[in-house]
Amino acid sequence: MCLLALLTMIFISVTLLAFSPESSVHQKLIEISSGSRFALWDSAWEGIKERPWLGWGLENFGVVSLTHYNPCFGSQACGFEMWFDHAHNKLLDVWIESGILGLLLYLGILITTISQLWQAQRQKRITGMTFTIFTALLAAYFVQNLTVLDTMTSLLCWIFVLAFTNAAQDPTQQKSKMISVAFPLTATILLPITIFFFIVQPMRGNLGFADVLNSTTMETRLDAYERATTLSPLGIDMRRIFLGDQTSSTFWKIPVETLRSIEPQARLELGLAQAGLIDSLSHKNQELRAYIALGIMYQTEGHFFDPAAFKKAEDVLLKAIDLYPLIPQPKWTLAGVYLDEGKFDEALAMTQSV
């Protein structure tokens, strides 16, 4: 108990010092991970204050970090990183996604697990050493998650501890329940459907993404491009953004004469990329990276094929600026579009606004 009390005091002291800007602990954390951790946590806290009870929904921290943009993002002080999809703190991530109710449930599972292990140890179903090891595992998992996000390894550890805790319960207190015939029958019918939509189709989409990067002819590339941008909603928005960036960068590297010689195929690829990004924005209209990628796609089309596409690029990027007025990336992109059009005064005004 004395050791536990000492470790608790050390943990509290280090935590307090970590949030004190003048302390050596705070400076050491910045040296190790840059200032991005504290900037992220500040943005997370602003998001929590805006929606404290039910949160922003699963996997929506990216929206929070942009809505409550910290000027440190993208700078040297924050490691030049601009895009964040997690707060790198499990408690803040849970609170952001599911609100205070979800956070209490998460902490309740942790406390209940320790309580059940303690009860199993008192009733001699596990040894004192076993209780100590698994409690230490939970403590290490909890402390680690204060500065990082869950990984496959940490999640497997968490599941393993929960499974062991359940197995250590008194079997006489567990009531057996008859499983009706309808349940396994329904599960058997749904299993192949689930495998197809949640495993096979996402895998085909991801393989299509890889095939785009590795293709050697325009025909195979276009076929793979269509698969990558249309198959399975799982991960499709990210695939579309990455492929849009890849298409734009590739077209700008190809000699103009070569690109003009494959204009029909090139324009077909641009159309697939643009249609995919437009579809992503139709159901996820706050995805800033999709706006920027689509703006660059229209700029690419305007530069090489159809100058009328420049107006579409302007409209898309102005909408992104309207959604996120404090973030410089869409403004820099729009300034590049203005330069490409020869609108030098507008480009200068846009850069000055940044």
C-alpha cells in the first residue's frame, strides 16, 4: 500500500509539472514530442467545452482540431504537422467522441475490472501475484494512453485483461442461458454478408489503390482508379484524397507534350478523382483536405486542359476558407490558383491575408 501511495504521488506530481510551462518536465515533453501535444490538448479542451455531454461522434477529432485551430499546427514548434485525427490522449479522445457519458463508461469499465480482479483474489480464485501483474498492466495501459493513442498491441492487451477478468469470476454466480435456434441461424446467414461488405470490399478498394500506384498502362490505372474511388465506404474518403493528390502531382511532373498525347485518358482520370471527392464532400462537408485536393484537381484541369475549371477551383477553395477562416492552407492553395490564372493582385492580397 505504501508503494502504491508513493507511485500515485509521483504520478500526480509529474502530471502537474507537465502542464506547468516553467517546469523542466514540461520542457522535456516538448523536446521529445514537440509542442504539438499541448496544442492538441488545448484544441480538444475547446471542443469538449463546446459539446461536453454527447461529444462530436466517433472518429471526429479531425473536425475538432480544425474547428478549434491552433496556430502552432504546421509550424516548426509543432513538428510541422498539420493534420491530426486523434488527441494523442485516450481520455480526451473518448470525451471528444462520446462526451462525458462515454468517458464515465470507459472509466467505469476500468474500475470495474480492477474491482473484479480484487474480488477474485480475495476469494482465492487467483493469486496475489496474478492480481498484482494484471493491475500493473491496467495501470501501465492507463498511464500510456495519457500521451498516446491506442495501437493494435495496447488494444490486444486491454482485451486480454478483460477476458482474463471474466474467466476469473465465480462460475456458480454466472447464470446459464439457453441460446435460441434463431440466434445462430441468423448469425450464420449474416456472416457471409458481413464478410463481403466489411472485409472483401474494403480490401478490394485498398488493393485498387495499390494498383493505381503500381500500374504501368493508363488502361489498368483507370480500372484500378475506379475501384479505389467507388468500392466500399470504409476508408474511401482517405483513398480519394490521397489519389487526388497523387494525380495532381503526377500530371504536373509529366512533360506537357506527353500529357497532351494522352489527354482523353488523363481527363477521364481527372473526372474520376473529382467525382469521388465531390461525393465525399456531399456526406462529409467539413473535410478540409478533400476541399483542398478538389481545388488542386480543378486547377490542374484548368492549367492543362480547360481554363474554365479555374473558376471551379476558386469556388471550392473559397468555400473551404469560409468554413475554416483561421487555417492558412486553403488560402495558400487559392493564391496558387490566382497565380496560375495571372491574377497577381488577388494572389498577393490572399497571401497578405494569411
